[in-house]
Amino acid sequence: MTITLQTGDGVVTAAHRPRIIGVGTAASPTSYSQQEVLDAFAITDPKIGSVFRNSAIDRRHLVLPEPGPDGVRSPEAQGDLLDKHKRSAVEMGAEALRACLKRAGADLSDLRHLCCVTSTGFLTPGISALLIRELGIDRHCSRSDIVGMGCNAGLNALNVVAGWSAAHPGELAVVLCTEACSAAYAMDSSLRTAVVNSLFGDGAGAIALLSGPDEDGAVGDEGPTLLKFASCIIPEAVGAMRYDWDRDLERFSFYLDPQVPYVVGAHAEIVVDRLLAGTGLRRSDIRHWLVHSGGKKVIDSVVVNLGLTRHDLRHTVGVLRDYGNVSSGSFLFSYERLLDEKAAEPGDYGVLMTMGPGSTLETVLVQW
């Protein structure tokens, strides 16, 4: 069966289909249990505690403020949070990028396009420019930054960079998602922020693409080819996930509507049907499902609406348990685990899915 790649830039011929040839991940240095986070901010409200304990998350990597002389960690001002984002996002991003290139059998000198994704802070110049300076990447490397799209943005970026890759056969491109989620926290004892504060963790993931005819399998033997993308935005739920300025706390605060897992889950079937339309494939033909680790209820809703099993989403569940929701890079942590498992065989089909503000679902069909 031949499936022609469809990206946001149009149709790509089979000869120039981008392939995934490497992946790498990283996290901030220190991980915390849910109880340790509650203790760090002296949160004792039993309702908030139950949100943390029932999250299906064991540990998350976070950069928390240092305790004061009284042992209490005070909430950080917005300026301090922006500094934290700049520092952590660059550090994690550099580590994930190096790991990705190592797995791809490539060097920094091979990089021709770098696309950086983040929603946990605002920078000008963007992370791509900072990493080029930090790592000594060729100054002529083209770059792009996707900022503020949220947890779905990794696949938005992959769609765009797949088009770039197809137009530049033989040239290496990397999408880097780096999210310092602890720089986007508004830590307090309110139930409004409890869901967010119990969910997100720091993490970065990078994925390398190369298009053009195979040359005796010289690169990218273990990675799949990108075949087709499909998107679905839910305009009536545009405010269900949003980043607002909290005037009381004088900092940004992320809001999640409690109903958003069910809204997103209800649209998962729509976008997957669109993704598979015209391919001759059925859902039962998809062997590997890599879904954004958006939260326990999000995962449960996707399982029910797509008729999947817990085994189908074992890597999604495992990433949520070990890292929490690391926003745009979550699906890359799951993809890396699938590769390490060595369960994918030549000819297998897979679906990668992310979801986030908009509200939006993004998908891509791949084949090994």
C-alpha cells in the first residue's frame, strides 16, 4: 500500500517523505513525589491533597524555589519565573538535542533547521537563537520558534518541519520541545490551581527528520516515515485551556476546565477518522498509539472513545506516572520508550496524537 504524505504545505512525493531518524529527551535535575510538592508549599487542604494523590502521577521533575530562613518556599515573582524558564528551557533543550543527534548518528554540524517549541515562557530572541549561540551551531542554520500553542504544539511543529524537510532532501531538521512547566506555576492553596499544579512537570524532547531516498539504510533504520497529518480544533472550547494574567497574584496562571478531558476525548474519534480517510486503513490496523500524557482523565477518555486498551497506551500512562504532563514534548517521551522496547517492526503503522489549547487535537500517521 502506498500512502502519500500530506502536510500543511501540500502533498509530498514518496521519494521525499521525511523519516524520523532520532529522538532524545531530558528533564530538570530534581524529581519530586506528589506529597513532596504538597509539603514544599505547606498545602494541607484535604481536597487539594486528593487532587494530587489521585492524579496517576508518582513523580515529576520540577525546579522549585529555595526555602527561606523559615523553611517555607515563597511563590516567585513573574520576572523570576521568566528567568527560570530561560535558564531551564535552554539547559533541558540542549541536553535533549544532543541525545537526539547521538541517536540519529549525527553531529551539531549536520543540523540545517532547528524548530523550537515552548509555551512556558516568553523570550525574544527565541530559544532557537539562544541554543545556536550556546551550542556553537552553524550561524547559517535556519530556525523557527513556535510559542504559546500549548501541549499540542509538538505535532504542529512536526507538520511544518516535515514540509521543510521534504523541500530540502538530505538535510537534517530537528523539532525541539522544551517546557519548563515549573516556570508557569502559580503556587497557592486554591482549588482552581490545584489541577494544574498537580499535573505538569519539566521536560524537553527532540525529534530529528531527514527526507530523500534511502541510501542502503545508512541512517534512520529504526524510525518510521511520516505519511499523513490531520487536525481538529474545537472553537466552542477555545477557553477551556488558557494562560491568563492573574491580577491578584501578579503573574500568569494556567487554567484547565474540569470538563476538557471529556471534550477532547469526544473529538478523538473525529480526527482519527479523518487521518485514516483515504488510506484504506482501519483503526485495528494501527499497532502503535502514542498519545499525549495530558492527564489520567484525558487518557481514559481517549481509550473509551477510540476503543483502545490500556496496553495500547502503556507508554502514555508510563510517562504520565514518571514525569507528569511535560506539555508539548510528552509524546516524544512515549515515542522514545516505544523505540527502547523494540516492539515496532517493518511495515507497522502508528498514530501519534497531541491535544491542547484551542481546544485542538493533532495527529500524524507513521509507518516503520
